[in-house]
Amino acid sequence: MKWHVLRPLWVAIGIVGSILIARVFLVPDDFGIHGRNFTYGFHRLSNIQEWKDFQVKYQGREYCVECHDEKVQMLNQSPHEPVECENCHGPAVNHPDEIEMLPIDRTREHCLRCHAQLNYPHSARDQAPGINNRMHSRRRDCVECHVPHDPREYKE
Amino acid sequence: MTCSRRDFLKEAVGGTLVSSLPLSAFVFLTTEEAEAAIAEAKVRWAFLVDTTTCTGCGLCVKACKTENEIPYEAPVTRTWVERYVVTKDGQTHIDSPLGGRDGFIDDKIRDEEIDPDNIDKAFFVPKLCNQCDNPACVQVCPVGATYQTHDGVVLIDREWCIGCGYCIMACPYGVRFFHPTAKVADKCNFCYHRISKGMQPACVECCSFGARRLANLEDPDDPVTKIIRTERVAVLKDEYGTKPHVFYIGLDEAVR
């Protein structure tokens, strides 16, 4: 082959070769087809473990009962039994080790999530006891009178 | 060196056989590895939403955003709750302010007052990723950053995602969004970090009305799987052929 043809050919081979070499270093070892086929399973395998290691924040009632047995018992015997502790108290994360006090949501708006009457016939919202937000103790927080751990009781 | 015809044929056949054996045939699994592989194959996560018991409190949305570190004030969310109000004139009023994060405490819909006597029916529909069997979002990813795991959940590799947004356009359910701080595509993964530890997803845990439940379709004794198999359930946008795995009880034709 003539010299003027060979020169650009070497350049092209050099570029392709350097890309292939760079690829060996840049693409992780565990990148490949791991799922059922190329279309749905072409990925980095270690990413599954990375997602599994994501931090858990909501710990659940079983975690709260370890220390706050009394409050959980009170809640369990009240109509608010289905409401999770962390819905109002915020996620426990690693309480009490790092987060000493949980931020409690005592606002009127928080109670209204379930207890604002919307007049929706045949909807589940109609079955929860509801108030007319514009009429009922307009500017006060619900917890000033009602006991959230047992809504059948009232504060003095 | 001499070589008879018989020897040549013997060696040729033997050599062909050896070279046709793939290297993977020599990988031996330990007992634990084999057991783990079998156990992993026996999981297919699915979800059951009961629209008849959802009250639209939005605590699932709040829990999801906190659990999965989605910026709380940003108008993006992995799960959301839609309100449908069908009036007597045949109109359907739909809204989902901030994805229903703060619940539905006002009867106004998009600043429109609706006369309660004029309402035929009203209900709430929670939505989340359908973890499809044929996920369109995975097919379009140009870099292999999103994929389906062996238990059916579609995950996104945050290190590998280039943020091109093809998957956000491809999802027929509008589940994917661009994460404002991680700068990658994001979506619900059934709280993969929780379900792989035997916990419930955050939205399921925080639902006071049993409207959201997780199922393992490969386990016939799973109570939620029994409901999906024996009761009348529907999926969203079946016509797209994506084979969604979030099943709905009491799905109305007004839901889209």
C-alpha cells in the first residue's frame, strides 16, 4: 500500500485502540448483562447493593414501643390506633442517639389531613369524623383541647 | 513428528469439544450462594392500592419524600395522591396540589368552588411506580443506568445516569422526574432499601387506612397476593403493554 494511505490508517487505528484501552479502565468490572436480558438487565451490578444500603428513616411502632411503652399502649387502645407514631412525631431515624428530640407536628393543618369535612359521598373521607374548617374553633390548634393519643379524651 | 489419521481425528474432536465449553460451566456455587440465588428468584414485588379506603391525608407522600430524601419543597415526588370529583353535569375535576403532600383539607379544586349537592362521586387515587414487567423507561436508557432487578423492581444507577431525560419522557405513567439535587432521573423503587431488609415501604407503613400494601407475587401464601389473585383488581393503562405491577381495587373509569 502507498505511504499516503498508510499514514491516516495508522492514526485511525491509534484512535480506536486508545478508546478501547480507555474503556478498560473507565467501565467498571461488574458492568454487563445481569438481569433477564440486554434490554432490561444491562447495568452495574454493585448498584443494587448501593440502593440496599440507603438509610432507613421510618422505624415503625415496634421501635417506639421499646422505650415509650406507655404511650404506645394508650394509642393502641384508642380510635387513633391505625395512626403510626412517626406520622406526627417525624421519622425516628437513629433517635435517641443522634436526634435527641423529634420535631412533633402539632398544627391544626396536620389533623385536618383526615378530619377536614369535604362532603364527598361514598368516599372514605366521609367515614372519618370531620369538622367544618371554617366554623370549628377557627384559630386554635386541635391539640389545645383534644388528646391525640386518645381522641376520646379532652384536655382541661 | 508423525501423526496418523486416527490420532488426528481424535485430537480434533477432543479439541473442538473442550473449546466449545463456556468458561461459566466451571463456576461452582457454594451452598449459601446457591440458596441465595434460589431465594432471590422467589420474589416478585407488586403493590395493591385500595382506592375505596384512601382518605387523601397525604401522609404517604410526606413519608416518601422524607424517607427517600426528595427535597421537601420541590414540586417533585416519587408517589402522589390525586383527587377526583365527578359532578352531576358529567365533568371530572382532578387536582393534586404538591402531589397531595399536605393532604386535601379544602373542598376547592383549582380555586373552583364545587357545590356538595352537585357531586356524584369523589375519591382519592394514590399513584406510584408500577415496576412494569416491560418497563419502557429501561428500554430507552442509552447508557444502562436504569434496569430491572431479579425481584422486578426498576432501579436507577445515580452514578451512571447522565440525566438525558429519555426515561422521563418514556414512562406512560409520568412517574419519573428529574431529581433537583442529585441531578439524575429519579422515581419510586418501592423503598428498595426497606423491602430488602424485610420492612414495609415508608408509604405503606404510614398509611393508616390500609390503602397501600406490598405483595410478593411469587409467594402464594402472601395475604396481599391472595387478594390480587382472587379479587377483582385493575391496572393503569393496560393498553400500553408495559405489564404494570401496581394493582388497584375500585378503580374508576375517570382515572387516567
